[in-house]
Amino acid sequence: MTQPPPPPPNQPPDPQGGFGAPTPQQPEPGYGYPQQAPPPQDPGYGYPQQAPDPGYGYPPGAPPGPQGPGGQPSATPPQQPYGYPAQPPTQPQQPYGAGYQQPAQPPYGYPQQQPYGGYQQPTTAAAPVAAPGGGKKLSAQLQIVIAAVVAVVLIIGAGIWYANSGDGGGKADESKGTGGASQGADGGTGGSQGVGGDGKEKPGGNTKAKPAFQLDVPKVPDTTPVAGSWVTDKVFVKTGVDSVVGYDLDKGTVVWTLPLTGQVCGASRYMTADHKVPILFEAAKRVAPRYYRECTEVGVVDLDTGKLVWSTAVTGGAAGDGKVRFGEVTLSGKTVAAGGADGGAAFDVANGNPRWKPQANDQGCYDLGYGGGEGLVAVRKCGTFDAQYVMIQNLDPMSGAPVSQFRMPTGVEYASVVSTKPLVVAADVGDSAGDGSGISDFFSVDEKTGKLKAKITADADQYAARCRSTKVESCTQVLVGNGRLYVPTEEHEGSTGEFGDETNEVIAFDLATGRTMPEKADAGDKYTLIPLRMDGGDLIAYKEPPYDKGGQIVSINGGTMKETLLLENPSDKVNREKENSFSINGAEFLYEAGRLFISPVNVSKTRESDSAYDKRYLAVAYSTKG
């Protein structure tokens, strides 16, 4: 089959941060490009997408889908091989049809007068009020007074019902990170009882941190990506120049150095239980004048020993006979998955054996990237250049077969995976966010069926979560756990009204209903809460400090949203300047067991004119130990 033409040549590094060049757009078809039928008629936003029946492209000898008694198809979607074109279902299975518009949510802090989705409590019609004992009717004025009292009682009763709905009767969610949240009849978490409080991070006898060490920025001739940092019980590991380096946790001395053929251009945020982590790197060192190489090599690093367990490259997809160029890499179970504009590939984490490679298909589909962790989810682009659409596929990590799929609504060019289990996707629908955050809405999807559970609108003026639109697994300042989505608000004026008195909150949405939960975490005047990661059912967050204080790490109970101080950095001028040298949106924050590590995702050419105040670091570390 004639291969599609390759994407446009790679561009120079992305000035906004991240790994290497921006992901190229899918090329416009030209002469020789396979003619594609128009994409199947979209049955409507939110429509569950079922896995297709075996057909063209199905590997020879592959087993058919599951069957029920008598050879009838099973209700379970058949497991299809990687790269099989996604087909829309033929019968609607949920009420989200074409043109469906989710009701607008009231701003944060606005009284929630009715549940999400427009549902209203039934009202009771006012009946004539008779006098006791069947005597004369009461006066009109007295009827009005009694009716008002009854209305107040009904409102209070409805409020108590709403606050307690779902608090009982449901089976506890046993999946990791739920914190034992009780489930209501609709699958939503009912209230905060039993949610949170089970995190491993607890305050020690001392929460006052001291500076542990600092790493100077390496000299580079141009902007260089250094994203990728990890912590084990023995080392802090950071991407360097053409290398990955392990440092002593308390002293910052070099424990091991892993030289590479070129610069690290992608790194997984996940590692295996025995501290092995996937990376992407370039096949050769960068040289002037372009100072850029294609990101083609996939490997796994043992963080305990500093050894490269394996490395490989693959061909196929839009790359043809050349090496496939990747944009990002992740990990799910025993599978390493890498994706980009040339397509997606997966490998055995133990030995690098390919599980699947990019494949050309008659619908022009390719895996832009993957979300890892507890599951493996592909963001898949399909269609002709001028009629593309985005599909979210929950995959079997071992085979790449789609378990379920969800077609994003019209107007979505890219999508980012916030969580794979439960499945939460972020997107900027119709480029409507307008603030560069890459998020206008979050989509809570049932990963087993592909049905939309809730669409949560994230007004750019209210919420501060961020995703790089062209990257699948790049979202920051947003967390998922306990059946909830945790999002910080944008900064706003604090209670004192003084200059520099900005603050914010972290609020939660129920993933089953989209409703705002009543509890919230307040940063406090002059502080800003930045969610970092889940710790069981609790949140670990960094509190960006005012100009005269050091930053803090707090644990937030995922149910009550009560904060507990774990670490507070020094407030002297020298340490404040070190901490403030990092940009919130351009740095990685890692907190583990009383230690905080802050490092950048890019380093720039050092200028002779840089003052001590402008000094930059490859990493700074603070510790409550000793």
C-alpha cells in the first residue's frame, strides 16, 4: 500500500517549554495519498463508540471477538488489534445526541440551586389550607403565612436530602486512589464521609525545612530540554545534558551518571515498582547552527543502578522506512507506550520487544500519544486533513486492542488524558479557552463502556489547571481521585484587600454527575495552592508563598479538604531567591517523605550579564530530615 507522505519537517524547540520541537500537524493529503472515504457520520457528541468487528487490517490468525451461546456475539466489545480503524455504533445508547449542549455551570461560589445537568427537585403545588376540624377557611393573610412556613420547611428538607444523597447503600469503590469513597446509586461519591485521610505522607516532628543542596545549571549553547525528574528511596534523578544523573538525596553528590547518544526529549512520569522508568532520547548530540535532533530512541533506565536496561527505535506509519519520531512516552503495567505525529508504538518494559508499531490504515488514523498509570488510553486522530476528529480509546496494554472508545465532540483538535482510571480527558473545544491553558472542558468517561458520565466546563477566568494541547500526558495543577476532579481556582484578591494579597482555592467536582462538591481548600491570604499529586485519597499540594515567606507543602484531605502542613521552606532572602527562580508552569515539584525537589523543564544559554539574583539552578532541594 502506498504510504502517506511524511509530516512537515521538524521545527526548532518549542519556546513554551517541554520536550524538543512541537508536535507536527498531520500533513495535507497530496498526490499519491490514499483516498479516504468521508468519516462515518457522527452520531453526536458523547455517543459511546463500540469496538469494530474484525475486517480489513485484522492480523491473520487473530482470534475472533468473544461470542455468546450459540455463536451469537457477546455483549462485551470484541478485542481488536492495535491500529484498527474505529467505527461509530449504529444505535444510540445514551441521550447525548447531535447538537446537545451541556447546561452552563454557575461560577465558583455561586449558590448551587439545582444539581448539575438541569435536574430540579419536584415542587409541591400549594393546596387550599383548611381550618382545623373542617371549620371555616382561614383568612387569606393567614394562608399566605402558613404557605411560606411550609415552603421554608420544604427547602430545608430538600437541602438536607441533597447534602446526604448517596451517603449510604452504595458499595465502596475498591480501585486504587479512591480512599474508600462510598458510591451513590448513580455512581457518584456521596458527601465526604470515608473519603481521604489515608495518605502515606504525614507530618514529622519537624516541619521546618532546611536547604539540602543545589545543582548549578549546565552550560548549554541554546535552550535545552531537561524535563524528567524522579525520586526513589536512595536517589534523586534528573535529566542532564546528553545524560541522566542520580544524586544523593541529602548531599546532592553524584551517585551515578548514564551517558546517552543524545538529549533526553521525553520522559515518563510513571516508574515501575522496582524503579525503572521509560525515556525518549535523540540518536546524536545537538550541534550548531540548528541545535536540534529528531526524537527517535526509546529506552528504559534503572534508577537504582543508573543502567540503560534497553533502547530501540522502530519504523512504520507516517515515517515509512525511516525511524518513527515520538513526542512523549508513558508506562502502564508491563507496557511502555510512545506516541507522536508519526504514530504510536509499544514495548515490553522488561526487554523492549515491540508489542505494536505504527500502521497505515484507510481512515488516516494514528495514535498521537498515550496516557498511562493504572490504565493505558490512546488519543487517536482520524480522518482527512480537513475533516479530522479525535477518538479516545481505552486499550488493553498487552495487545493494544481497544476495550472501549469515546469520540470527542466537533471542535476538538487535540485532547489530554488527566487520568486513565477513572478516565478523565481535557480538551479546548473550539479553541474557546482563550488563555493558553489548553482546557475549556473536562470529560468524565466510563472506561469500560465509553459512555460520557459528565462534562465539566472549566471557565478560563475561574480555573487554573493547564495542559499542553499538543501533548497527551502533560496536564498539571489538576488531580483525579476519590471519584472526583480536583482543580485550583485562579488567583483573586484575598480578604485584606492589600496589594499582593492574592489567594485561591482547590475545589472538587463529582466525576459521576459533574456537580461541585461543597468542601474546598483555601490557600490563605497571599498563598496560592498548586496541586501536585494524589497520596492515596489525599492531595499533596505546593503553596506558592508571598514575597517574604518560604513555600509550603501541605496534605489536603480528599474529603473534608482540611490541610495539614508537611514542610515549610526557609524565608530568608537567599533561599527565597532560589525558590523564586523557578516558574510554576516551567518547573517540576517532587515531594517525598519530608524532602522537596524543584527543577526546571528547560535550561537556557547562560549570559555573562546574569546577576546573582538571576541565577538559575538545575535543581534545589529542601529537607526536614536531621
